[in-house]
Amino acid sequence: MSLLEYCIREDLNKSAPRVMSVLRPLRLVIENYPEGKTEELEAVNNPEDPGMGSRKVPFSKVLYIEQDDFREDPPKQFFRLAPGREVRLRYAYFITCIGVVKDEHTGEIVELRCTYDPATRGGDAPDGRKVKATLHWVSAGHALEAEVRLYDYLFARQHPGKKTEISRQT
């Protein structure tokens, strides 16, 4: 199964166009981004094949990121977004988390407050600073709803055709 997955991944890596999606959205508001402004940023369709061209991706004040890309109290080896931490938004800007908004009844995180560095458009800092993570995102006002089907292994055992012996006590 691992070899099959590897071969499929290698083939798709060379031939499939890329898009960004968010399956478990967490709202992110960029406080210092102009209200009502939308930019179109350039995103490559496939980094393995420049011949596939590029596309425009809308960027705005309110975005969605994956819930798994944020931790309020991150473990030591967690390099994605956390309070006070700076990360790169793919094809966009560096952002820093400056606040967390929680549901007052459940305590669940419902929104992140961030700032962006306008000098980092395209994902690089002119002053040379580095970030350890790049996150996928979508503009909330331009997001499209989609049905996503996640598949897992079909069989629970590595060799499903093999019979297993059942020991019996008499």
C-alpha cells in the first residue's frame, strides 16, 4: 500500500494543478489591512511544472486558515501560528498573531486577530528574517463551498486475504 501511495503521489505531484483549501476553517482577521480592500496575488498552478502557468488568488482583511494550523499554547516542535508568532501565508504576506477571540460559552477559539507586514508581499522579507511555517488560507469573502471526500485504507489488516489462526482452548 505504501508503494502504491508513493507512486500515485509522485505522478500527481508532477501533473496535478494546485489550489488552496480549508477543511476546518478558523476565521483570521488582519487588523492593519485596509477595510474593503482586495488584492489579487499570483499563485503558481504547479511548482513542479512552470508550464502550467499561474492563477490569481484574492486576498482580503478576513481569511480562513485550518484550525490545526493554530495552537494557543503550542508544544515545543509546533512551528505554525501561535500568539506572538510570525508565519507566512502562501503567496501572500507574513502575519503575526496578536489576539485570540473565544466563544464566551464554550471557550472554543472562534477567531484570530493578526497583523501583516506589507513589505513581505510574495512571501519574503526584505530584511531577511525567516519564518518556520507557511500556511494555506482562503479569503473569507471569496471562499467557495465544496464537498470533500476523505478516504482512508479500505482494509484494517496489511494482508487482508491471509487467513489468521484463531487459537482455541478446549
